Amino acid sequence: MNATDRTPADLLTSALAADPGRPLVTFYDDATGERVELSVATFANWVAKTANLLQGDLSAGPGDRVALLLPAHWQTAVWLLACSSVGAVADVGGDPAAADVVVSGPDSLDAARACAGERVALALRPLGGRFPQTPPGFVDYAVEVPGQGDRFAPFAPVAPEEPALIVAGREFSGAEVVERASSEAGELGLTGPGSRLLSGLPYDTWEGLSAGLFAPLAVGGSVVLCRHPEQADEEALAKRIESERVTAVRR
């Protein structure tokens, strides 16, 4: 982490400058057998495209609230960093009726319709696949994001002291996310660059977000993010820890 890293988006910028080819997020879904590995460069490209979609097509800007009705998933991590890039507030599991934009997985579409603003649906299918048919009242993320630009520049500066994240009813500024993630990294077993944390925690708490994204990003490490880890037996998890060269575990 550099002294100038004041927002989560800054952390990603620094990671991209330091080592774009290293793994950042490796995602497993033990209900489907999916495995996806994203390098820093690939993850940052998804973030840039998503931020362009959010700022351009969805007209979101600093202070706008984006309700993320999504599980612990690599695409959720992308949206968290895209919100930080734009300056929008990522409200994890937030009330769609109080949001300017809602981003929903396939299991929460009915609840997401309470949003009077823009609605984005994620199929959460392997390799970022689209819905067979776009849900009525939504745009399909997998259809819209590929055509977005590979570079992003915010229309307005993002202030680190402004609200950036809401999770479990608690609000954090961008600077608070960075400071807390950095300070807690050691407690999670992240010792610095090259550290690799396996997290089976959901994204609906600060602890899950820190272990599953922010703390590894803050120290130059990476995360092996596991969805439905309860469907993998202990032997399979042990093999994963070995094969992925995991140095710390949070489940």
C-alpha cells in the first residue's frame, strides 16, 4: 500500500502498477464446481468496464447509493471496486427502495424491483454468462458490460472522507475502509505481498468483506474466495489450500 492510497480504488491502482500479472481473486463455487482466477490486470479491467457502465449508462455519481443484492462472488468484488471508482456508496444487502441503483443476483430479483432507479441483473453464471432471457425491468450486466471502455476516469473527484460502503447497517468512508483493512490484515494472517487468504465468509458483514477482498488488496496479497464452502468436504478443502498455496484461512 502506498501513502497516497486513500480509497479502495486507489489500492487497486497501486496493485496494478506493482504487479499486474499476479493473481488477485480466485473464485470457487462448490455448488457448481466453478473456478475462476482473475489477475490484477483482468480484475482491474472488469472494474473499469463496470465503473464506466455505472457512471455512463446508469448515471451514478458521488454519493449515489448502489444496493448490492449479491453473494460473496468475484463479480460482487468487481462491483465494490467499481462503486469506489465512481464515488458511489456500495450498500451491501441494502434496501432497494432507498437506492439510486440496484444490482441483483438471480435470487433477489423480486426484492430488487422496489428500486425506482436503474436496475442491473447478474446471472452469476460461470465465466460471467448472461441470462437466457433478460429479466423484465432490468439490464443484463453480462450483455452491457463487454462493450464498455477499458479505461475509467471519474467525472468528479472521489473524496476519501465521503461515505463509500454500508454493510450490516454500518457506514464507512473510503479512507476508513482502507485504514481498517490495512490494520486488520495481520490479524487475518496476511503478512504482506504474496500472502494468500482463503475465505469462506459471506459478504454481508465487514469481516467477510475484509477477509474476502479489502485486506488482501491492502497488503498486496490475494484471496481464494469460496461460495458454498459447506458443500465441499474437508479433504477437498485441504487439497485446495495446498494447490492454491494458501497461507491463511477464514471460514
